[in-house]
Amino acid sequence: MITLDSSIWVAALHESDSQHGKAVETFDSIDRSKVSIFDFTYIEVMNVLKRKASITICENFLELLHRMNTNILISSSRQIALTNEIFFEDLKDLSFSDCMHIATAKIFNADLLTFDQNLQKAWKKLKK
């Protein structure tokens, strides 16, 4: 399974995003049939796209998920518990959402792709 942070989804769909080209390259380089999205990532992407782009881009996101036959994974109490553990490990540069990405990727043994350097660094440290 491959999971993408909201930074990649947003950049791929929002052409004026500074990371758009890099996001398109990322999508071109992965096996899209292995991509799943977490419920909290889905929420974050929709909120950011509506605020930064348009409702039409939000619709494009939904169409992309449908075309890719992407699974939307619902958070569990186990994920929340592990997220809390990670969050309180004094990782100052991570939001609770970032910690949720790490926890969920660990539980599902998934690859976590992101443009967020702080999240990348923490993922490399904690994915073991």
C-alpha cells in the first residue's frame, strides 16, 4: 500500500502550487493501484483545495480517486492511540495530523510519501 500526504494530493491537483511538477512526477512514478487515502487526509485535501483553488478542483479530486479506485481508510481507536504516543514523543515540528499519518502508515505497513521535510524526517526515524 502507498499513502500520500495531503501536500502531494494538493500539489498534483492545483496547477499553481509550487510543487505541482514534482507532484505530477510522483504520480507518474507510483503504482496508482496501490494508493489508499486516509479519511483525515481526504478531509484535509478537500479543505485546502476549496480554500486555495476551487470547488471544481475538489470535484476533480473526487474524480481522480474514483478513476484510481482508491480505498478510503477510516481511522480506528488503535490509530488514535498510536498517534497520541507519537505526538507526545516531543516531535516539535509535527502536527497531530502528521503524527496520524505516521501512525497509520506504520499500522498498515504502508509507504508514506510527502513533500513535507519534517514529516519525511520523522517518518524515516519512526517507521521501523
